[in-house]
Amino acid sequence: MKNIVILTGSGISAESGLKTFRSGDGLWLNHKIEDVCTVEAFERNPALVHSFYNELRPIMMKALPNAAHQAITTLQQKLPKLNINIVTQNVDLLHEKAKSKNIYHIHGRIDECVCMNCGHIIKTFADVESDEVCPQCQVQGMLKPNIVFFGEMPQHMSEVDYMLSHCDLFIAIGTSGIVYPAAGFVRQAKFHGAKTYLFNLDPCNNSSLFDEEILGKASQTFPKFARQLINEINRQS
């Protein structure tokens, strides 16, 4: 085994107190998703969208990684000869806080905004307003949260395609199996011969595509799996 790809979704962050997109009431922090996470919403009312992410940013920044995040870091640290990449649908920075490496945020990051005029990316933990000026091109009112809205292409897809076509083990943690293209990653990995595992609180939309499904809280189930995997690989080496 040489290459491991770990896909993480909102379920892993939920155990750190961050509400998932697809909650039962259809709301996220009392907002409809279509009002704060679509291209049309941003074009219609950028002030509202910025206000939403300004409210969300400190909540995410205060959240702490849980045992599942830490177990991923342990895998990377204990198996340094393996390529272990994290592909996350989450815009929070819990993997970074857990000191993991090789993290690909395919849906963007909460601590960034991007200029729609010149493409310049700005890292910021402060509030961003709809009339701000881009420090790179000096154009006003073109800064957008660097979040992949519904209707936009995910980020880092060329790197992810390469990883999936070369991985030996594909692990999904806390994902609904509904949002594409991430929901199709397991099929791509299996096509190229990877063994596939799902760690989820409940069965997900594409559970049948996984070789093994481990249900329960990822903070409890995944650390145990990680320890077993480390021991197994070390015995083989």
C-alpha cells in the first residue's frame, strides 16, 4: 500500500459542534441555503451573503478538532512512507488545527475571500463587506467568500482526480453521499482498484459502493480503525 485518500464531509465536523448543511429543518444558521450559498444569491444580495459568512467565520474559528481529526493526523505521522491525502468538503479549518498535512479543500475555506475581477485570494479572519476594495486590482465590490457555491466548480479537481486514480485505500468519513462530484469519488477509486471504507453516523446515499461500512460516531470508530491500520502496515513492513 502506497496511497490513501481520505474524504471528509460535514459529519466529521458536526462532532466538533458545527452544524451540517443538510439538517432536518433545511436551514443553516437560520438561513435558507439558496439565500446564502448560490451564485444567484450572491449576485442578488452580496451584503446578505457577506453578513452570513461574517457570522459563520468566528463560529468555525472557535471550533476544535475531535478524535477523528486527530486520528487522521496520527495516520500521517505514524505512516510517513505512505502518501495520505485529505480531500475535504468542509470549509472549516479543523484538519489544519489538528496539524494534518496534504489537505485539499474542494469547497473552499472560511478564512479566504477571492476577487471575482482578478482572482486574487485574500486570507482574512476579519469581517468582509460587500463594498470593499481588492488590494490587488483596486476594484471595489468584487470580493466574494472563497466558498464554492452551488453552481460553481469545486476546487483542486485535477489533483483529486490524480489521487483517486492512484489510491490503494479510499476512506470516507461523515459524508452524505449526495453532493457531487464528491459522491462519485468512491466509484472512481473502486474503478482503479482501491479498497473502500465508509465511516458514518447513518447509512449514506451511496453506502452500497463501499466495501465496508462502519456506523457510529467517527470520533469513536475511526481512531480504532486507524490504530489497527497502523499496526497492520507496520507488521508488513
